[in-house]
Amino acid sequence: MSADLTSTVSTFVAELNWSDVPEPARAAARRTAANVIGLSVGAAHSAAAEAVLGAAADLGQQGGAQVLGRAETLTAPWAALVNGLTAHVEDFDDTYLSCILHPGAPIVPAALAAAELVGADGETLMTGVVAGVEVASRLGDSLWPSHFDRGWHVTATTGPIGAACAAARVLGLDAARTAHAIAIAATQAAGHTEQLGSMTKSFQVGRAAATGVEAALLAEQGFTGPVEPLAGRRGMSALMATEVDWAPMADLGHRWLVESNALKPYSCGIVSHPVIDAGRRLRAGGLEPAHVGSVELQVHPRVLDVMGVTEPVDGLRSKFSVYHCFAVGLLRGAGGPPEFSDTAAVDPEITDIRGRVTVALDPALAADACRAVVTTTDGRTVELTVDHATGSIDAPMSDEELRAKVVTLAGRLDNPDRLWDVARRLDDIGSAEDLFAVAG
């Protein structure tokens, strides 16, 4: 397949219609989009968003495209950048766990920006979202795991390709121009995991959304790229992975990976979600923090690849500390943005429990599982296993839980319930303006 991979992908994207997408995949795409919208509105006034909007003003990027949760309007790529950044900055978004990709954050904003440009209806918008998620997820799977192991941030590398596909489909590009959009995005695919715990991590995701919009617009104007930017001898895969398997691309349009896109109930790296569950369950079972002598967390080896910060000094870093995740689960019984704030990161009770936690790696455990072994101050042993984390595909958030998440995040709005009503059925809207009318 590698010889004509980009052609195969671009044909799938250009020819995809909402009617081709089976209802389970449609439902998953609706949930992905609603989740992103709630997150973007919720983080619209975050420090990272304020900084980017300030830079946009300095750079003269005012335009006609909407920023979710804000009054400002920017050029389409910069609106996508801000909306992608705010969707990801709290690490509260969606995750396709197979390759640790967060597809919604770059792809939904790119589709929205493109839809505004051409007045696309909801079905076209959501078709773009599905196209982007399917391509980005499969590209991530094809490059996994060596791509990730080399330090590439998968959402920032495959995300631009998915965003370009989403924007190209919404703009109505044919297969040839969609292929050029993929090429333009592929040459800009970048972002490394050294940025975890900093604002730049979410900037990489916003930049992926902007890159996708720019790539599709350039391709629409006749800008061209190479025939095989993904699988070519010096293309993206050759440079970014030591081993590549294109088998996941073979069933485009037959198996829908958007159905495997999980939504986060906790505001941190998803591989630590079972650890928060463990802390919460131990709390619910009556374990008193004062009685905790030591804790051994047994986790999948991938956990420490991204969650190994032992002494986070601020909220952003605490999102990548498995030690912090257990502590807030036990002490607060929660894992939302307040538990990963700058204040929580240095809370004496939390830091005390963090210091009692050690981590053991167990390859036999699934990535969404963990085991906690607590030794109490009086010598007892309490053991608890989490088979599947809350929010995982095997234990998904319900629609009501997702509604509560979106409404809570959108609490600044006059009517957050109205935002949910529109966001949960984007395929029904007449245009993107229907969404922005209730999202500002």
C-alpha cells in the first residue's frame, strides 16, 4: 500500500459523505466534537489562551473566524490555533489510546474554521471531523511505537494530517487537491514530548489545527506537494519512525476508529486515569490518608514515559505526575482542573501523600489498568485493582456525564445548557454560526 498511500487516503477523504458513516461512528464523532467545544469554551480565558490572543493581535491576525468562548475574531488558521490550544491545554480532552493520540483537539477546530469560511452545514462539518480522525488515528497506529519512543508528540505530528483532511473535506476539495493538502501538512508535522508540562504542549496541538487549515487553503489555490509525502523514501514515516506498518490504513471506510476515541473524566495524561480511580476507590472504601504508610502503584510501562514527574511545582507539570494523580484521587476524590492547579501542585497534604508513593512497572497490565498496594501505618496491606479506567473504551463516560462535563466547563456562559444542546448534535446545525451564537 505504501506506494499509493496518500492517493488512497485522499480519495477516502474526498469521497466520504455523512451517509457513509454508520450510526455508532456518528455518535462517537458527535461526542468527540461536543467534548472539544466544551473544553475550548472552558479554557478560553486561560493564561495560554490570553498569551496567544495577545500575540495574534500583535501580528495583525484579526479576521472573521470565531474563537470559542471569546468575542475576538481572527483569521481562520489563528482561530483554529486558539480553539485547538484551548481544547488541549487542560489535558482534559479525548484520547485514542492505541497510539496516545488526542484527535479531537486539532481536528474539530480545523473543521470549524473551514466550515465558517464556506458556510458549510453540520453534516459536512462532521464528515470532515470523521475523515480527519480516521486518517490521523491510522497514521498514528502505523508509526507506533517507534515514532512515540523517539519523542514525537503524536497529536502534533499526525494531528496536522488529520486537520488537513478535515479542512479539505469541509472545503470540498477533490482527491488530487486533498493529497496536496496532506503533503503541505506533512512537511510541517512536528512537536516533541519534551514539551509535556508546559504551555508549548498545547500550542503544538493548536498549531496542528492551524497547519491543517492553511494546508487545505493552499491546496485549494493550486499549491502542490510531492506524490507520496507520508510513505516516500524521505517522507514523514521514513524520517519519524524506525518501523512502520501500513496495515491500519487498509480498512479505511470499513472499520471506524472514531468509535475507539475515549473521553477523559480527569484533567491529566490518560495513562494515569486508573491511578486516580484507585485513589478514589480507596477513599470511598474508608482509607484515611493519615493511615497511609506507603503506596506501591503497579502500572503499565508506558505510564512513566509520560507521567514520571515526581515533584511537580505547578499545575501544568502536575498533569504529568502519576504520584500527584494518586494523591488527588485519595485526598479529594476528584481529578478535574482544580486538582491540577498551581495551588494543588504545592498543597502540603498532596505533596505529603505524593512522597509516600512508589511505582513498579508491570508489562502484563493493560494501559488503562493499575494495581495499588497500600501499607498502612499499623502494618495492614490494602490492595485494589482497576481493570479499566473510567472514561476508557471499556468503561466510557455516559452521555449524561459528558453533558455535566461540558456544562460545567461552560459555566462562564449565560446558558451553558444551550451550548450542550447545540454541541451534541453538530450534524443538525445549518452552519457553524449556529454554534458560535451560543458559544461566546
